[in-house]
Amino acid sequence: MAEKQYDYGMIGLGTMGRNLVLNMGDHGFSVAGFDKDASKVQAMNQEAEHRSIQGFNTSAEFLSALKTPRVILMLVPAGPIVDSVIGDLKPLLSAGDLLVDCGNSHFTDTDRRSEQLEKEGLHFMGIGVSGGESGARYGPSIMPGGTREVYGRVAPMLEAVAAKVNGEPCVSWLGPKSAGHYVKMVHNGIEYGLMQLISESYHLLKETGGLNNDELHTLFTRWNAGALQSFLIGITADIFAQQDELTGNRLLDMIRASARQKGTGMWTSQDAFSLHVPIPTIDMAVAQRDLSAMAEERSAARKLYPENRYAGAVDKPLFVNQVEQALHFSMLVTYAQGMSLLGHASSAYKYELDLARVAGLWRGGCIIRAALLEDIRVAFTRNPALSSLLLDESFATTLTGLLNGMRQTVTTAVAAGIPVPAMMACLAYYESFCREWLPANLIQAQRDYFGAHTYERTDREGVFHTHWLSE
Ligand code: 6PG
């Protein structure tokens, strides 16, 4: 047995793992780390300083250095690597040991792993961790799922390392099984939606509004002091000001406009479709990343289709104001779609999520942290059964006040030929959601016409089929 016994283990000493270990060390927890890559172990040991943290090069040394029953966190890339780490560890673990997957695992993998490991006398938790490198180091938002009793074993440590808002830690047990990873997946879906909306605003302000990078920097800095205050608006303000060391231009102008993705946004859309919950803004954000990556085809299309754009001038201050309102409106609608998905998933998967709690722990540390999450938290506290944020009176008042700016912005974008699909999706979602009648009667008639799929009537109960004119 190793001389010193550590409270926690961490497998995976990449950027996120190493920073989380340092954060744990800062809060007085002793942590043993393990990574197959010896240089990462060495890097962590060099950074350890006064902290009670130590990296090990072999899993045997690592495991024997942990207090039992062991609590082992994993921060390794999602997918087969998680299974392979678990497979390697399993024979060396003892009953009662707890494995905590802190990566962006797909929620169905978390359910499968929990079930399998619990059968074998081991415990498993899936925990979403958001905030990137600096979040892991100085306070992430943490979304834990798993059994409540097992959560108790890590709660004091997670509460210590998490971001704080008004002294409250941005972590709270969310629900059984994969609840934590599901909430993290939807967090990332919202993240995709917000990033796309901000990019569309940038496109409009740059090309139609004629704002240069300095003006954009000033504008986003101002926005970040008002209702739009959020992590993503703040970093975007910084991005407009960043110089490129190689050319002296703004770095943003030197970056290839082709977005990458690891899949969490797509998973959100895939599961929303399977649960029949509309989240069109997030769907559109995923599609636009895909479209942005189709550079060759877009370049060929550009040659085939002559530009046919409205070149009329806009009233700059008025337009900037309208875009601000459109972005605010769209951000609210995007959160509403994400929360609606969480509400439906909670029933379908029996997570029993407390949506006020989710909004509460997203207020700090994570990528989608924003001032408006406090209003979302309050709305779900007022009415935990709220099926959509659009049905909250205070949200209705805000959205109604922003609607004109939203419509004007989309109208200007259409006239100017600027693609704003995520904004359009927000507006269309709102317009559809807030109408009692949608033209689905015609869809039902068509289905019955060609497939005898039947329809219901507005004036009497029952299911009907008609022999339509040409049948
Ligand atoms: C977070 C981020 C983090 C990661 C994204 C990036 O919450 O800290 O969401 O999980 O940066 O997964 O995702 P893409 O590579 O798909 O953009």
C-alpha cells in the first residue's frame, strides 16, 4: 500500500482533469491522479506545489493510493474510451467503490454503465461539468446524476469546487441515472443555439449595419452590462478586440469560417425529435455548423447564383437597437426550448428534474450562464409545473416588448439576403406556439386522402375517414 492515502482519484489529466484536480487541491482535498500519458502526470506533479495532490504512472500505484471505498473521477473523452477505462479498472476495484464519469457522455451510455456496474457491486455516477478550462480550475457548474445516497459521498467536495452565485454553489443533485448527463447535453444544445444567434447578429451588424470590429467590441461590451449579460456575450466582446500576432489584423478576420462540433448539440436535437419536443433553434444551429463546413459547395453555389441583395441603407442606431431586441427575444426562446425539452425528458425518463434548480445551477460557472437565468429560475420556482417559459406572464410581457424589434430584424435580414435561420426559427416557434390555430387540419385531410389515416373533427367526438373526391 502507498504511504499516503488520498481522498479522491482522477483518471485523465488532460486540460479539464488537471485543472479540476488543482481546484480540488485548493479546497483542501487530497487527490491522486492517473494518466497513461507520463508527460501529463509529470505536468500535474510539477503544478502540485503545496497541494496534497500526486500523479501516478500506473493504475496499480494509483488505486493503492486511494482511501477505500474509493471515489474515482474520470475526465476522459466521451465514447469507447470511457468503456475501455472502466474495463481496465474493474478487475482491480472492490465492492462499494464509486466511479464518476465527468465527461460529456451520451446519456444512454451512462444508463448502460450505471446498470452494469451496480449489478457488479460498484457504484457509478454521470456528472456534467461545464465551464471549460477556467471553469474546471476556478469553479465550474456541475450537473450530477445517479442515486441520491451515492451523491452524498461526493457532495461536499463538489460543493466546494463549484462556482458560487450569491454564495450558493452551482451544483445540486439533479436526479437518478443519467439525469446529470442529460441536463449537460441540453446545456450544450442551448450553447449551440446561443452561439449561432450571436453569430447571426454579428453577420447582420457587420454586413448590413456596417459596424467594424471596434464598434462591435464597444456594442457587445455595452450589451454585456444590460439584459443580455452573459458569458458568451462577454467573450464575444473580447473576441472582436483580439489582435492577430501574425498579421496585425483582428484575429477573428483571419479565422476560417467553418465550424466544428463534437456532437452534443446533435444529440440534443436527435433526442428532442424522438421525444417529439420542438427545439428548432438548436436544430438550426447544428444544421448551420454543418452548412458552414460545406465550403466547397458553397463556393460553387456562390458562382452560380448572382448576388441579388438589397443594398439600401439602414438607420444604424435604430438597427442596432432592433438587433439587440431580436437577440434578447431569441435567447429567451432558445432557453424556453431547452427547458421544455428538459421537462418532457424528465417525465419520459423519470428524472423528476426540478427545473428551478437546473436554472439556478446554470447561473454561474457554465458556458450558458446569463443574467436572464435568474428570471428563468424565478419562473420555475413560482410554478414548478410550468410546461413552457412562454406561458409565464413575466416572460410574456418581456417577449411582447421585444417582438417588434425581432420582426424588424428578420425583415431587414430577408431583404438584405443575410441568412438568420436560428433567429427565424425563434420567431417561427413563437408565432406557432402563440396561435390557437395552425394549418394542420390540411395535413390531416391530406393524410386521410392518400392513406386513409383518419382525422378528428372540431364539432364532434370520434375518428373519421372520408372517400375524397377522386377516390
Ligand atoms: C462546456 C462546453 C464543453 C465543450 C463543448 C464544445 O460546457 O464546458 O460545452 O463541454 O466546450 O462540448 O462542444 P463542440 O466541440 O461540440 O462545440
